[in-house]
Amino acid sequence: MKKFLLAGIAIIAASSTAFAADLAPEVAPVYDWTGFYFGLNAGAAWNNSNVDLNGANLGVVGSAVAARIEDDQTVFSGGAMVGYNWQMDSVVFGLEGDFNYLGFDSNRDRTRVIGANTVNTDLSFENNWYGTARARLGFAADNFLFYGTGGVAFGNVNGDGSLSVNGVKEWKGSVDDVNWGWTVGAGMEWAVDPSWTIGAEYMYVDLGSNDLDFDSPVAGAVYDRVNGDVDAAFSVIRATAKFRF
């Protein structure tokens, strides 16, 4: 009898354990961020660039020469990106590169009369594209990723400045170059399934400074006492969509 009682207790205990296991909630697998991805981005960029023109030792004309674009233009920006992530526990390290359209285009034309002199200054600035190569370091909470990012940036910088006195072109300088600089930012991503992620990202990009190189000298002109420069910098906020493979 005792043997049958012990056997019955064992059967009930085993059945209860199996039943409890059936009722226990399933633990969802932790999302793995490791792997290659390709993506697209679209958003807005706002300009923090400046173009300056200055003159020295030009007497009463000098105060009229000083001119400046303080560009705060906001434009559409969009492009493509590719990268790779490595995950270790909750820490995710990645490398990412992107190439993007950027449509900055500003100008300022100013005319001032100083005594018998009519002084005209004309400044312009363009930046049509930029790219970055960055490291990313983040924290993964399952299928959410929060990260900071930073690295090198490069982009087109096109600036022009000119000075005319009494209708005569006295000075003209320009730059059209590919500048290298730096970028820093932060963002987050949400993995909507094993292959696709969507996210949002902010970056500040600084492409450095350029002098406006003088060209087309005019005999007897004041070009040797005029200088100009361009400081190129902007911010970007954008949405991202990436396919992992």
C-alpha cells in the first residue's frame, strides 16, 4: 500500500510540474544587433555657416567693405548609409558610412554710398552634398538601441565674394573645394522585425574654414587689402530605415 501511495504522489508531482511549465509565460528571445545593414535617411538640415568679406586700410571705403552672410537656411537632406554592428551583452559597437544630398544656397548683395564712392559687395554660399564615416557606441534594450556617434565628415564647400567701387570690379575671391572636418551626434533605433529597423538621429557637422582665393586682378585695384573666408557647419535631424542581412 505504501508503495502505491508513493507512486501516486510521484505521478501527481510530475503532472503538476508539467502543468505549471505549460502555464509559465514564454520568454521572448533577446534581439541580436550583430551584422551588416544598408539603409536610407531623410530629414532636415539647418545651416550655421558664415561667409565674411573684410577690407583693411581702405579709408572711408573700408567700413562699407565689411559684409557677412550668417546663414540659417533650413533645407531637405537625404541619402544612403551602410554599416556593421557588433553586440556584446547589452553593448553595441558599430561602424557606419553615409553619403547625402544637401541643398544649401544663399547670397547677399549690399550697396552702400560712402561720400563720393558707391561700394557694392556680393557674397554667396553653396553646399550640395556631404558624407560621414563614424563609429557608434550604444546600449541595447532588446530590440531598442540607443547610441552616440562621431567621426570624420567631408563635403562640398562653394563660396564667392566680390567688391566693386563706383562700378569697377576691384576684387573677386572664391573657393570650390571638398573639405574634411568632424561630426558628432546621437540617435535611437527600433527593430520592427529581424530584418528591418527604423530610427531617428541628430548630427552636428563642421567642415572647417576656407579663404576666398583672389582671382582676376584689376590694375590699380585694392585687392591686396581685401580678404574673405568661409566657415562651413550645419546640423541634421533625420529619420532612418535600415535592412539587416
